Amino acid sequence: MRARTLILGACVLLLLAVPLLATLLKQPYYIDLVRRVMIFAIAAASLNLILGYGGLVSFGHAAYLGVGGYSVGILAFYGIHNGWLQWTLAILGSALVALVIGAISVRTRGIYFIMITLAFTQMLYYLGISVEEYGGDDGMRLKVKSQFSGLVDLSDPIAFYYLVLALLLACIYLVHRLVNSRFGLVLRAAKSNEARTRAIGFSPYPYQLAAFVISGALCGLAGALLANHTAYIAPAFMDWTRSGEIMFMVILGGMGSLPGPALGAFALLIVEDLLAGWTEHWQVILGPLLVLSVLFFRRGLAGLLPGGDRHG
Amino acid sequence: MTWILLFEQLLNGLQLGVTLFLMAAGLTLVFGIMNLVNLAHGSLYMVGAYLTVAAVQWTGSYALGVLLGLLGTLVVGMVLEVVALRTLYERDHLDQVLATFGLILFFNELVAILWGRTALFMSLPSYLQGHIEILPGSIYPLYRAVIIGVGLVVAVVLWYVVAKTRLGMLVRAGASNRTMVAALGVNIRLLYTLVFGFGAALAGLAGLMAGPIYAVQPGMGELILIQVFVVIVIGGIGSIRGALVGALVVGVVDTLGRAFLKPLLGHFISAPAAEAAGPALASMLIYLLMALVLAVRPAGLFPAKGG
């Protein structure tokens, strides 16, 4: 357990040092890259709550990235640049969308759940494409980033970087508290044996739906961050391959492990970045790599860490 | 005049429906029998279209090209099953989804390397061009009518093979108890490979027939794949009958929605509002339909027996 804490602590220190190192080495690109990775790590951590601890295989998590992103974008489109307002809308809007999608899909199981969450996300994707007002297929630029009454300036890459890092750590802490609470206990119980959970007097549905909504809300926050990061919002936020990528981050990092999703996000996006720098056709290598990792690397990166945290 | 238009749009819906059915049949067979969720089914649709384009160019004959394209997709499917998918049968759905997702990336990029990213044009031979008169005063493209015919013939043949032949009996037996069938001396691995290859060939057939109507380009399979998911979720996963009904319903609803929703809305709300809401609602229609069906029947219209 000690070695594990040391390694993870070192990872956090390394993240803290990235802006300094990048500035010293005159490679500001890496601040950008790692910030993007951390935003996706938030999305992956939110998915981990329902996928890793709740056993709900949502193949539509990109929907909330889109809702979060468009919340920021649409308010900015009407001249409202207040970040508090924008991000609150992003979180509440995603929670509401997750409530509607969840209310229908959480009632179903297994393969139906996978396909329904995918189909709903696809529906939002087509909605984004067909609304010409907000740029349709091409999306729209975010001309002014979210304003936080002078508290944080998101145009400053380093300040933005530390904000994302703080939010990532807060998000992982929140998931940790959730899964170790009574609520999380019921969620995990329903994952391992639904019949027994019912037998001891818990109906899993409200717990799973609540987890689904919280997960969507957190991912909505990641969407608001992503919109500010790219200064751009497009239906591509909600592309179904995005959902697949987020899911891969969770699996690659290790399902149902707290640091897993972040590790997975780093591994996947850094490998993507390296391959893309090497050849235009990087996906032809990445695809089989992903297949191999599913077939032979089942415990994920977190499984390589010394000491287990099977319960988070 | 509007009745003729409605009739033509219904036929278009039917044509989309049979294309969806060819895809859904393979997907639902593979799921029902091998318990495998195969996202790469859309890739086989794409492979079918590309192989046929290449084979038609190479042989100079459309009929020969189609035959080679179908055979090629069959072989690609069987190789895929043996190399990658066979080990996934025992895994949970999550692993299957992820692994086949990886395969999609691979196939899309491979096709882009071999044929480029720009859409290819697939031309029809002269005997498939032109129009036929379906109703007095109403002409319809011959090729689309041929697609409808081929789709319906395949549906009947499929039903006959699965329900009435010895092969179909083995397939159904393998679906309900794999170990028992193997113990009775049937080579179940070979049987699965054949079923998968057959499903792949159906997807390839859908792809090569769609080629001259839609664009042949990398990623073409994913557009239809998600509609196919809607089809089999509506129809009931694992059921061929459900796949047929679901495909026709989705095909007709989608086509009619795109054609008539905007003018229909125009009667109720202002024209600019209908202009904006019509296309958005039309593209969401089949997903709303799916949500509605699931709210009433969570396992689809025709749930497969025993699972």
C-alpha cells in the first residue's frame, strides 16, 4: 500500500511540475497536451463511477461532453460570458439529460443498455448537426472564454492548467467518497449481485439512476472545460467514437479503480499523440493495439500498481 | 399527385428497410447464436462495397464483380472470426464492444490507405439503369426496385434455411446449447465460422448494393451500423423476424420523416420554425421511436426465445 501511495504521489507531483518543465524546455505544446488529457481523465473518471463501480456499460458518455460544451457555447453565443453561470448550466443541463436518458435505459440490462445509450447519444449528435443556428455540422467558435469575475483567467494556459488539475483531483476524490459511502455500497452490491441486493431490501434502480445522473453531471463539467480548451464547440464532441475512446480509457486504466481512468486517459491519448506524430495512418496501428489490450491486458494499468484497491 | 409521391417515398423507405434488414440479420444471428456483439459489422458492409468496386474495375463486368465482392467479404469475415473474434465468445459484452471498436478503427484506416479517403463512385451497368412504371403515371428507378426484390428474396431464403434445413437446425441447436451439440459430434467451431462468414456476406451484400446510391468511403459502415442497432433493439435482439419487422419500420419511418415532416409541421407552426425543427426532428425520429418501443416493451417487439 505504501509503495502504491508513493507512486501515485509522484504522479501528482509530476503533473504539478509539467508547466514548469514545459516552460524550461520551451515546449509549451505539452501544457496543452497534458491539459487535454486531464480533461478527458475527468470524463473517464465520471464514466468509471457507473461503469467500474455500477456495472452500467454506458456507450454514450460523449453526450454529456457535448451538452456541457454547448451550454458554454450557447450562452457565449448570446453574449453571456459569466463562467459561473455557464458551468452551472453545463453541470445541471448534463444532469437533466442524463436523468432523461437514464430513466429509460437503466431499466434495461446488458446489451440493450449499451445500444440504447449509444442511440441516445447519436440522437443528440444529429440534433447538434441539424441546428443551423449554432453552426450545424461545422460547430461554432468560442470567441470569449468563460469569465470567473477575475478569479481565474482561462486565457492564461498555466492558470487554466492548474484549474483543470485541481478539478481532476477533486473529481477523483468525489468518486472516492461516493463509492465508499452507503450509496456506493448499494451501487457496488447491485453490480456484483442484483438479486441479493433486492433480497436485502434495496431496489437498485434509484441508486443506479442517481449514479448515472451524477456521472453525467461530472462529464458535463469536462465538456465545459473541453469547450474552453479547444475554444470550439462542434457535434464532433458527441461523436460515438468519442464515447468509445472514453470507455477505452476506463478499461485500459483499470475498471473500478480510482486512479485507473486517469492512467488510462494518459496512456491512450499519449500513445495516440505519438502514433499521430509518426504516421498519418496511426489508427491502423492503434486499432489492433486496442484489440490486443482487451484480449490480454485485462486488469488494466492500475493492476500493475503494487497493492490493490479493489474497492477504491 | 401527393399520393404518388407518398407511394414513391414508401418504396424508398422499403428500399432502406431491406438494406437495414440485410445488416440486422447478420448482426442478430451472430448475437443470438454466438452471443457476440460485433460493432465491426459495419466494417464488413464497407469492405463489401470496396471489394466490389475493386472487382468490377478489375474484371470489367458488374455481375462478376458483385460475385467476387461477396465471396471476398465472406472470406474476410471468416478470417476475422478465426483470428480475432473467436476468443471473444466467452468474454462479457464490454470486452466484445471494445475489441470490435478497435477493429473498426483498423478497417477504416486500412481502407483509407488502400483506396484513399475520398468517396468512390460506383457505376451501374446499363441493364440496371433506367426506370420502370410501377403504377400508371408513376415511374421508379429500376435499381432501387431490384434492391427491394433482392432483399425480400434473401429474407425468404434466410427464413427457409434457418427454420427448415438441417444446417439451420444445427445452428439453432448450437445457439441453445453449444456443449451438447459439440458432444453429439458436430464441429461447432467450424459451424460458427460459417455462420459468421455468412453474416459477413449479407453485410457485404447490403454494402455493395448501397454503393451506387450512397457514397463509398471510409466510415460508411458506422452511419448505417447505429441505425441497425436501433432496428434490432426495436425488433428484439437475436430474432430474425424482429429484425425484418424492425428494419422495415425504421426504414419507412426514417424516409417518410425526412420527406414529409417539414411540410407537415408547416401546417401547425410558422414556416421558419418548421424549416428549423423539421430536419432536426426527422433525424431524431427513429431514436424517439426506439425509446417509445422500449418504454412499452423493454425487450423489443419480438424477444428471442430463451434469452
